[in-house]
Amino acid sequence: MSKYRKKPVVIEAIQWNGNTNRQEICDFVGEDLKTEEFSTTAYEAGMGQPFFSLKINTLEGEMTANPKDFIIKGVNGEFYPCKPEIFEKTYELVED
């Protein structure tokens, strides 16, 4: 068995908030993404907006990005969703 270290790579990513930054993410990935109802509980209670999931076309096919997931642009220009807990363990913010 051998051990390997992940190479340091700078990536671009946007966190999906489930509602209001859809256009920003569509602009980021370069296509109009489909949405799917995720949760309307807060909206129905009069305490917020409904939340939606996004459908992201990846190299492995269509994947779902739920609210709070990050949309990552990979090293070859591909896009894919990443759960926030994995993102935070894997990436740190790069200051310009």
C-alpha cells in the first residue's frame, strides 16, 4: 500500500442558497439549470421562501445540488455539486 497527498489546486465554487442565487449559478455553469421543489415548509408557514434543488450536468450525468451545497468548477472545466461538510474539509478560501 502507498500513501498519496492531494495536489493543491485552486478551484472556483459558489454555494447554492436554495432560491435567490439561481441566476448567478446558471451564469457560472453557462447553462439554464432545472430546479426541483426541495422544501416549502417555511414558505407555507409564512416564514420564508420555498427552497429548490438544482440539476447539474456532470461528467457522470445529471446530479442534484440541494440548498447549501457548493457548485464546483473542476480542473477540466466540469461542474459538480459538493456537500458543505465535505467542501469545508477539502477546501479553504484563497485571498486574492
